[in-house]
Amino acid sequence: MPEVSQLIDKYNKSVPRYTSYPTVPFWKDWDTNYAWKNTFKQRLNSINTADTGLSIYLHLPFCESLCTYCACNKRITTNHAVEERYILAILKEWQLYKDLLAEAPIIQSIHLGGGTPTFFSPENLKKIIEGILSGATLADEYSFSIEGHPNNTTEEHLQTLYNLGFRRISYGVQDNDPVVQKAINRIQPIENVRKATELARKIGFTSVNFDLIYGLPFQTLEGMQETIRQTVELQPDRVAFYSYAHVPWKQKVQRLFDENDLPEASLKSQLYNTGKRLFAEAGYTDIGMDHFSLPSDELYRARENGSLHRNFMGYTDTNCTALIGLGVSAISDIGVAYAQNHKELESYYRCIEANELPVNKGYFMDEEDLVFKQYILQTICKGHTDFLNVYKDLLSEYSLPLLKDMAKDGLLELTDNSLTVTKLGFHFVRNICKAFDMKWLKDETGMVGFSKAV
């Protein structure tokens, strides 16, 4: 069996993160195809939210400063007057969706992402949520969550959100090393992280998540150890430990630091393994790619009972009938189709003002897509998938040769009817999922636009 260093060299290729299948770059342009938009609207009319409820993602894109590592859709401004127009647009977009649904929606979850959702004032966040809930019904067991910036999340923010039903908050920490923070333009003293965490718990939030990133410029093993030590000291219920996605061809802001300052692949792998070891020693369970949680958290319970799911926000313990994305660049998933809104704020506003859904690209899945999507989701969420008695010729021709090679490398156990990821293989789970991506990634040219697996 190859050494780990050899496996890193072999599998450190550009591979999707598989928050969807097919992945976004392969979706179709809907701007000039009104038939596809109309078909999407018709599919919306058939959604039944009575069983599992509806999940809503709101993209709030504004930030006061530019973080140079960030690949999210954002608009940098210190002018908070922009909040009002954006709120009106989001609520109008939501009304357009409600008009297309066959019945009043039952909402199971709401997630506010960004950008920086806590850029918005507490009063305006209240206005957004109350507007979303108007004319809708809450599921018996609903879940509201928000992404917050430790530097600007106030007690008033947290109390307002708690009163609205929010119980989960995720803080973007990234790294506590001042040298790294300066390089990525994210100056954030650990005291601010501690205060924001303690305030959330004092008010009654039951789940606090930290986002950390490995692979950032100037990161060292010593610095990572200190960041993890400070993190486990605050005992977040969950930690998302992301691999830095260096995609300067898509995000020009990532060109603002020298690529020579990024950790090379073997060091990046050591950073991850160091974090993984320290989290395990502190009582955290490795949920799957990127995510760790304490046994008391719902994400852990979802992993244990087999209900763990993955969507555009990463791993989640909720799997609704449909996910409706509201706001600029937001993505909707209605089970058989994906749709993404315009990425430019001005184009988004133009559609809303014309009383038109602001979707400009999407994809309708056929039976083959749904089968291979199931293989990918089960592999990445459960570490196991059973092969169905359909499309076996495609599985044999494309997927199995790749999977057999990975089995020789110790990344998985393969039978005639199933696949099981090994402990070693979870570090390369994106590569394993790529073996099922037979329609889009048959050759290396299709993988150019994605970040490296390690």
C-alpha cells in the first residue's frame, strides 16, 4: 500500500466539494431559455411541504471589509442604507415563490448566510424573519441558524434572533494567529470570539459552530495547534474545519497575497491531521469531510442515526422536501432541479422589480443523475453506498475502474454490490465521490475550475 505522502501526491487534484450533483459549473444558462424557467415554476407548484417542511436559505451579501481568502458572493460597503432595499427585494422574491407554491408553505428551517448577516441591524433582521414567516406555518420542530462575525455580533443581535426562534449560530473564526489574520485581512482578536461565544450561550443558543480554515497563507503547525487549543477551550458544539479553496481565476481578491506563502500540499495535510487529532483528543467526533462535533450536538446524532445530509451549506441534520434560496447568488434545490439566482446585485434587483424570479442558471435532473447523486450523497454522508440494479453498464465502464484503484490504495472496501469508505479514505472522500461523476468529469479538463482535494 502506498505511503500517505504518495497518496497526497496522487490525489491532490482539483475536485468538487459535492454540495450538489451535478456541480454548479455544469448547470445550464437560463437567461435566454424561458422554457426552462417556466418548467422550474411548474415544478415548484408540485412541491408538498407537509411531510418534511421547506428549508429557506437567505443570502445577505454585505460586508464592511474585504477578507482576501473569501470565495463567497459579497458586496463590500460601510453604507448601511443598503439594507432597506435589499430587505424589500428578498421579501418580494419570497412572495413570488409563495405565489407559485400550491399551498401555504410549512417552514422547517431558515439559515442566514453571507456575506455578513450581522452586517444588518437587529431591527432589520427582525423585519426579514417576520416577513418570511408571514403567511407561512412553522413545523413542529423547526431550526433557525445564522452566520455571525465575532467582531460585530452584538448582544442585541443575539437577543433579537433568540426571540425570533434562532438557536444556532456559526462564527467565522478561520485562524487566531495574528500573522495569518493580517495576511487575509481578518483582524479578529480571540477576546472577540470568546465574548461572542459566551454571549450566545448566556442568551440561550444551544449550538455554537466555529468555522476554521487550514491552508491559509503563513499557517504553521505551531500556530494551528494554538488556534485549536483556543478553540476547544471555548467548546463550540461544532467545528467546520475547511480546506482553503484557492481559486484566484474565479476570485480576484485571492490574488492579493503571494501564492508562495500558502502551505504546500504535505504541510497542508499535516495541518489537517493535527487539527483532526486535537479535536479527537478534546472529545469531538469526525462527522465527515470538514466537520467535527461534540456528542451532545444534533449533527452527531444525525450521523449516528443515519439522517446526516449534505447541501450547499455543508453537512446538516435536516433534509427537507425543498430548499428555496433567496437573495443574490442564492441556490434552490427542489429535489429534481436546481436553480441559482443572478450573482450581480444589479441584475438581481432588475428581475425583482420586473416581478420575475431572479434565477439565471439551473439544471433539471434525469433518472441517471438521481442515481449517481444518491451514490455521492451516501458516500459523503454515510461512508457507504449500495449499488442499484440500474445503469450498471455505466458503473462498470467508468466508476468501478477508479474505485478498484482506490481500493488498492486502501481508501475503500469494494464488493460487487457496495462501497465502504475506510478511515484513511475519508481524507480523500472528494476523490471517491468523483468516481461517480461519470457524466461531467470523465477527463481532467473538466476539473480545472475546482479547488485541490488536499
